[in-house]
Amino acid sequence: MPYGMYLSAEGAKAQAQRLEFIANNLANVDTPGFKRDVPTFQARFSEAIQRGQDFPGSKSRNDVGGGVKLIGVETDFSHATLKSTGVKPTWLSTATGSSRSAARVAKLCSLVRVIFWLTSPAA
């Protein structure tokens, strides 16, 4: 198969991989805590350079290039802005499963606050 066909196939493969990352990032953009993936692509040397028959920058017909390849994927761990969901803080009742357990947790929190207030140096 001609070398140009391999180059075209590699380019199509790299483009498909790039589109997969874009689609995944867009699909999860509203997912809480989602961190986007950033693919890194690199130009490949020509076949002659990889075999050691030529060198980069020789300006010969073998120094045309060998397509593109995916060399790595990094996850962007930068902090995003916080946004309000509008949900009132009633997470205790849903986290514990019943309103009776939520009442127990609320009493326990009040007791801890009282103990903390009594043992603080300013009291």
C-alpha cells in the first residue's frame, strides 16, 4: 500500500481520537467534579528518518513528515468556579434516610456546639 495511504489513515485516526475527547468533555461539562481530558498530539518523523536513512531538516524528499500521533492525555485539574444549585441544605434527612435520624443528628450537632462553647478559652 502506498505510503500516502498510511499517512491519511493515521491522520484520520488522530482526528477521530481528538473528536472522542471533545465529545467526552462536552458530554460531561455539567457533571459535578468532572475534569476535562486534554490530548497531546505530535508530528511524526518520516519513515526514512525513523529508519535512520535521513535526518530531520535535510530538506530532501524524505523529510516530508510522517503524519501525526497521540502522545499523551492529561487531565486538567484546575479549579472551576463554584455555582449555586439553589437546593436548601436539607442533606441530613436524605443522607441518613429518615427524618428521625436527621433529628438525632441535629441534636448531636447542638450538643457538640454546647460542649465546644463550654470548653473554649473565651468562656
